Amino acid sequence: MRRVVAVGMKQNIGMDYLVWFTQGMRLENLLWTYRIA
């Protein structure tokens, strides 16, 4: 996760951060579903 952020800062911050953020949200949703289940 942190590596992706570092790469995003080196490259186009906007798009890469959006992709990383969406991936992070997906991971959180998976964790929440596992907690509920």
C-alpha cells in the first residue's frame, strides 16, 4: 500500500492516488464484510 503511494507521488499524483484510494476502499469493504460475516 505505501509503495503504491510513493509511486503515485513520483508519477501523476491525481490518477494514481484515485486508483490507490479506490483500492483501499475496496480492501476496507472486504474487511468489513469479513467482520460482519
